[in-house]
Amino acid sequence: MTDWADRLGVFDLETTGVDVESARIVTACIAVLDGAGEVVQRWDWLADPGVEIPDAASEVHGITTERARAEGRPTEVVVAEITQTLRTLFGLGIPVVVYNAPYDLSLLDRECRRNELEPLADPAPVIDPLVLDKAVDRYRKGKRTLEVAAQRYGVVLDDAHDAGADAIAAGRVAQALRAAFPEELDLPISDLHGRQSIWYAEQAARFQDYIRRQKGDESFTASTAWPVKYPAHPGAYRDTQPIPPLEPRQGRVPIIDFSRPLGLQLAPAPDAPRGLEAGPPDPRDAYPGLVPTSEPPVLDTADQPDVLEQPDLVEPAPEPADDVAESSEPVSADEPEAADEPEAADEPEAADEATGAKPAVLRIAAAIVTDGDGRTLLVRKSGTTHFMQPGGKIEEGESAIDALTRELAEEIGVELDLTAAEYLGLFRAVAANEDDTVVLAAVFAMTVDGDVAAAGEIEELLWVDDPDLDLDGVDVAPLTLDELLPLWERRRAQAFGF
């Protein structure tokens, strides 16, 4: 049996308040830890929550309204990326550690509903060190905050209420608990997930009884739902304090390996809970409208090696971030808290009606390149007639980002800035230059400041400002014409206002 503590995802939010029904995400961190508690991958977000950040919250995590509006990315994009990242980790059977999970996961659920995104459905497997600590050391007196737990189990937490520091510390506390209480916690991860649900319900019942007896509040009811407290009225979430969207902030790029049957580089855990065998969903679940509406690919994790490399996910917002989630943890001695892209296997393409053969799939990496005026660059290769985005074929054993880096240098003499490129999703269309072929493209967005010159196999460059004028009489590849130019126009309208 694989030890669940050998590979963990960790997740934490810093927010505008402690009420999951109204609080908004300010900062977030998701990371992956190895068995020694070392970070092997990490994603950080800073969001503009669209509402004023109370001074009390800013004092906790250090993010003011002014900073969030100046540096934060649009909240709907941040929420989509967080949800996509967690959905992928869960889909691969990787346990995700969330200290006081009903706070962070419930708040993320409300943010998804508020921004008309698909929430996580029954996220699993989850590890909640707060629940574990109370289950294995029930009668210990004193607070049960993350800071107290970290100190008790010998975990360093130098920057409490920073989302990254809190998330990583929570993961290490979970590993320390596993080592300290092997008889209770050395379980298959699916069993441990289920037991936490039972333990949390028992803890909530004891806390409810405590409040009723000690405080005399016979009407008090403690929720027993774990790891998510689902809303009583799911359709009632609307953003009542919107602000104009900011220009999209660019973040680090994913690593997508199209040379494998499945591009995600996080291998599925052998003890993945039942119901997760289908693998991670299509990115369009997290980014509605940004990718084609064709049927999602069938994901097959059977051939994945049991090693951890790099997941093909977005790493937004370079700056580490900071939540008042800790404030959501009551200080009861031993009672629960009350208030206080991925690459797919070959897709099932439609068979040719005459021959019954399926079209070949050409995997490529491409970039929507824009200049300071918002124009986008198209290129035409020697011996062809169609213009398209810069980029090219992903070679065997090569990741999408490696392929794009190579192609940009060869074709237009541009060095890809990994900290500035933005991953947009997977797109599919009929190939322009190959018969009976479709292209499956990992698409990125980037800007260029200097001169761009045709090189290598590129014969002609074309800067597009007005597609109706600039592309009149020009042959344009289907992927560019039908998917990427419309996407570029939508993004330019948002960023430049035209």
C-alpha cells in the first residue's frame, strides 16, 4: 500500500472575511510536497476580489484594497485557475491537505457559483490536519490553530497568514501526524477521507452539545458537513459589488507533455478513491468559452509512470500571497470550529465516412503574440499559403512549453519569457497544411516589445490590427480563423477597451 503522505497537494486561501457566504478570495496557494515535505511544485495567486478588503483582514494577511486592485488578476480568472488546479490534483488521486477544509473549500465553492463557474463536486481525497489532530489527541486542551499545531508537531511556520506558508505548513503537519500516529492514520487514502467525514461529524456534535450546555443556547446547531458545506440555495450567489475588469495579469506557464498518452505529469496514485478513475476534466470546465465546444478528450491514466514531474497547469501571479482563514478557526480546546491541460490520449475523432479511418492528430504549441498596440502576429511558412500563429509541432519526448520556446526562437527570433507567458488552454481544429489531420494545440499568450523578424522556415510576417481589413483576401488557418483570432479580439477588448 502506498503511503498517502509520500505525495501531497496543499491548499490555502487568504480572504476578505470569515463568513464563507460573503468573503472573497484575496490570495491563494496550491503546492505539491514530496515525502520529505519538500515543495516540488507551487502555484500562487493574487486576486482583485472586486470588493473593499476590510482593514481587519488586511492587518492579518497584508493585502490592501489598493494593492489588490493594482496588482491582482480578475477574480473570475483566479477562481477558475484555482478550481482547475485542484480538480486536476483530485482527478489524479493526489490527496490535498486543507487545514480546516470546510472553510477554504466552502468559500471556493461560493466563489465558483458567484462567478458562474462549475464548482468542485465532492472533492476527494482531502486531508484536514485539524480533524486528524482532534481525532488522535481528543482531550488535549488549548487552541487548535495551525500555528499551535505546527509548534506541537515540530513544523516551522515563520510567516503565518501567508497562503503559501500556511499551505505548506499544513501539509507538513499532516505528514507529522501520520508519523506520530501510525496505528490510527496508516490507512488507504480513500478510507482516511471517509473516516475524517465521520470524525468531523462527531466533533461537531460534541461542540454543539458544549455550546448548548455551557452557553445556554439551545438553538445552536453545528454543521456536520465535511469537507464542503454546500449552500442551502445554490443559485443565490451573485456579485453585487463588481468593479471594471483589469487588464489580465500574466502568470507562469504550465508544462504540457504531448508526447505521452496523457500530458499531465502528475502520475495517479495507486490508491485513488473510487470514482476518480476518469482522470482530470477538460480545461473548458474551468475556462468556459476559451476552448472549442467539441466533446472533451478521453483521458487514460493507465500508462502513467508512478513518478512526480511537473503538472501542466497554470502558475499565476508570481508574488506569494496571504487569508483570514485562520480567523475562522474557533479556539475551543477540543471541539470543532463553529464560526470563531493537459494533454489527452488520442481523442476519438469522427471517422472518415468513406474509409472509416480516423484523422491523424498533430500536437502543436502556439502563441498569440501581441505588441504594445494590441496587434497580433501571424506567420506564413515557406511552401504554404495559410497564415497562422507562431509555433509548431511538439516532438517526441518534448513538452509544449519546450516546443514553443524552440519554435519562437527559430521562427521569429524571440526568447520566451516563462514568467510572462500565459496559458490559455487546449484548442482543436482541422489542420491547414496536412490532409486528414486535426491539430490539438496548447495555446499561450505573450507580448513582445522589440523587433520581430522572419527566420528559419518562416517566409512572411503579418501584423493584424483589423481582421476585416488586414486579412481581406488572405488565407488563414482554421485554428487561427475560427478559434484564436476571436479569442485575441475578446482579450484585446477587455485589456484595451476596443
